[in-house]
Amino acid sequence: MNPGAPRRRTATVALVAGALWACAPPAELAPRSSRARATAAGRSVRPAFERVEPTAGTQSEPGPPLAALVDELARAERALKAEGELAPYYMAYSLTDVGGLEIEARYGALIASEVARVRLLTADVRVGSYDLDSTHPSEQTYGGDFSIPEPVPLDDGALAVLRRQAWLATDTAYRAASQRYLTIKGEANVRVDIEDQTGDFSREEPVIYYGRRAELELDRAVWEARARALSARFRGRGHLIASSVRVEGSAATRFLASSEGTRLQSGTTGYRLLVQAEARANDGMRLERTEVFDAATAGGLPPLAEAEAAVERVVTELDALRRAPPAEPYVGPAILLGRAAGVFFHEAFGHRVEGERQKLEEEGQTFAKKVGHKILPDFITIYDDATLSRFEGADLNGFFRFDDEGVRAQRASLVEAGVLKGFLMSRVPVRGVRRSNGHGRANPGATPMARQANLVIESSRTLPAVELKRRLVAEVKQQKKPYGLLFAEIEGGYTETARESTQGFKVMPVLVYRVWADGRPDELIRGVDIIGTPLTALNTIVATGDDYALFNGMCGAASGTVPVSAIAPSLLLERIEVALRDKGNERPPVLAPPSAVRAKGTP
């Protein structure tokens, strides 16, 4: 998961909650991105959310594109019924209309300002039955990919052209599905069946929702001026070798029509401000800092003063990191502050409870047979709920009303009091779970898979920040270590879940402190990654803080890049392993940068 990744899927994106740590040793444990609470030791604290009912705000009539797709779908169904055994049992059209704006400035100069809009159509055609269809795992085919997204007219008046392109997309998808189905049927006599025989597609109730179509509302001229002014603040900072300010906006309307009767029209907008810079330490290590602000509306982007403060933090933090000593390999106790803890759970746990990963035999299936078993301490509860729209005033990246298979968003209970209860589900059934819980997600043209949305980690026993740090020092002394680690800020992470891989995870922190057992001031270090395997790492959690924090990011996997959120309290782990990051060996620039007067003007 990466907070600063380009937004490639146009869904509602959200505000990164607050600013990041300054590079001075933290005076208190609670990060700026959370709201610390004064609580007694052991008291339960729960995060506060705003929730949206998925069907709220429906209109009475669909727009012309959806109406045209419904008509063409009915015509295709009638015609293909004549194919007998090879007649489709399920068909769907998905049309995404997306407009985007991107502005980039460097050192006070505008580098790019672009506006684009496109409509993309995909057709999903399934041959066979809910129990066995053309998407069944096969030695010769993998899954049932949709047709390649087809650009279609932007004009609502060109419906005849839209229907013609839907017809061609249907024909292409049907031919591919028929061939796959015959191949799968032929393989049945020579292949050993997969262990999980729960069927290929779930039966779901159709939904009808006609929401407002999205419009891009960002004032281009205002934000061009603001990007120039913000980027000019990087002038004269001799320790930086690169910097930029980028503003992005998107407005997407999605239309979905299926043969089951689903009719969806839903619009979302998303806006993003990224402040980025790069430096290089004397030993060649490349250092980067990024602050990201996401909002569901243009008005939710930060005011100028807050954005200016973000620039100054990036500059200060990079200077401190450049001067900080490099880290050493380490195994021992550590604290992960809320945002870092969210990424830790996203990588070590979240990807391993996505439904398809319990069924595909090339996957490690870490938790496939552990429902009802204890996998975490009994004070930990985890769920994922895409209907959560805001956390303590901050928009959530993972919010949506309906998933990309037309299933209503809903809460998925994953862990209760440390015991695994279920999985994130698309419409691919797995052993013991035959229905979707609204987590099928994908980029246009890709097959939806179960993916995370808003992953929430709650603790029934929380400690104040000061007490959690005191527990860290005590654990360090008990293990006879000279110091513990405090992970204050994170840039992202990734995980490997396939059997042929290590099945490990990596979390990439950027602000890490040594917490000395002898009481010396905390010391900033650089160049370290958290590594591990999930079953070991998750069982080293010994305590949690009362300082829930939000991490918003973009998550890439087989079905594309989707916006996600993770909300978690700070964690104390009795044992964590870190590895040195590849530092590179390129020297800092030989010449000093051209002198420049730092601009002070603001729009």
C-alpha cells in the first residue's frame, strides 16, 4: 500500500488524516494524524466513524448511457439463448465515465496542466453455471478476464454508437468465454479437482440505484497558482536534489447493468495534493518524503497555510534524515504508531483474508482453514467496512456504495476477540462462505477480486501513549537490548502470498527512532525496512495504544490499483525484525545548486 501512488481507479478518495511527524525526537507518542485520548490503563477506546447507507440518495431515472446498455443487454440475451449449452448464464456491461485534471509545478514553475476525459466499456460474459463456468481455474487459462476496456463516445447523444460497441465487446467476450468453458470441461477428465469445490460465482440479489453523475469541480487557475507558490518554497534548499507539488482531481460516473437485474449509476469525485522531495545522504542513500492530502471534494483540500506547513516539514525531515546515522539489523521490541500499525495490518493480515486467496491453489492460503481459530491476541477485533465514509472528520479512501460486481457495500467481520471469523468476499465462493460481502473490486477491464476497503483494527485493552512507551523500555531491558525501535511514519509496503514466494511481507518506514534503554534521547535513524511472516509477526503484539490513526493509500494487486484505508491504534510488539534497505552508492551532486531567492508570494 502506497499513500502517494497515482490514482488509477476513479473511486472516492479521501483525506490523509493530519500531518506527519517532525524529525525531532517525538515528545509524545501520539502521532499528529490521530486524536489522542486521555484514558486509564486498560480502558477500551473505539474509533468514531461516519457511515453512509449505500442506497441513500437514489434518483428516479437512469441516465441515457445506462438505459442504452440495458436495451442492448436484453437484445444480446435473447440472441444468445439459441446457443444451447453454450448460452451465457450471466452477462453484464460496465461503463466508466471519468474526467481528470493534473497539475504539477517545480520550484515555482508550472510543469504540466492537463485535463482529460474518457469513457471505457467492458463486457462480462459467463458460460456454464454458477457452480462451474468459464472463469474456473484452468491449466490453459487463468480466470475469466473481461474484454479489454473499449473507449466509447463521450456524448450522451451517440447512443447508437455506444450500442454498436457494446455489441462488438459482447461478441468478443462470448467467444472467449465459450472457448474457455469447453477447455475447462475437457480438462475435467484429466486433472485432479481443486480442493475447494464451492462453485465459481455466487447468487446475489440484484440492486437498483441511480445516483448523481459526478462533475469535476476543481478551479484550475486557482490551483495552478497555488502549486507554483508551494513549489517555490523549495527554492534555495541546497540539501534537496528534487522536489515537486502535484494536484490531481477526478470525477467518475459508473454505470452497471447485469442480466440478473442490477442497474447502477453512481458518481464519485476525488482530489489530491502531493508535496514531494528527495535528498541524498553522504553515503549515497536516497531519501524521499511525501505528504499527501486527499479529499472527496475540492473544498476538502487543505488551506494554503496547512500546505505550506507540509512543505516545511518535508524540508526539515529530509535534512534530519540526511544527517541521521544508518540503521543496523535488529530483532527486538518495537512500537508502531497508528499509521504504521495500519500498514502493518494491511500487509501482514489484510491481503491474506481476501477470498480468492483461500481458494486458488497457487496461493499460500495462510488462513484458509483457520476460521474459528485464535490468530491474534484476544483484545484485537478486525473488520472491513466500505460504508464508513469519514473518521474523525477525515474522508476515507476505501469508501464506496457498491462494489465493482454490483453488490451492496457492507461490513465484513474478520476477527473477533482474536478469533478468525471470516474473509473479504467477492462473488467467488470459498469453503464455508457462499455469498459476497461487497468487496469485489477492480480497475475497468480486470476481473474483480476480493480486496480491502476500510480495514479497522480495534482493541478492547488500550494504554495511554506514555504507558505504552514505558512498556517498550521495560521490554527492551528484559530482553537485554540496548534499545528498542519506534516507527513513527511509514511510506507503504507490500506482501507476497503465493506458494512459490517467501510468503512474507515488507513495511517501509521513513521516520524511525531508537528508544534507548538507558534513558538517552530518542535517536532518528534511516535505511531500515520491517520484514516478517504473518503468523509469527501477528502473535508478537503485546499491547495497544489509545491513539487510533488513519492511513490512506492506493493498493495494487491482480485486479488493479484501488484506494484503501486502514485505521489502527499504536502497537507494542515484543519482537520485530528489520532489514537494511538498499541504499545505493551514488554520491550527492558535486556542484551546488544554482542560487535562488525563495519565493514568498501566495495566491
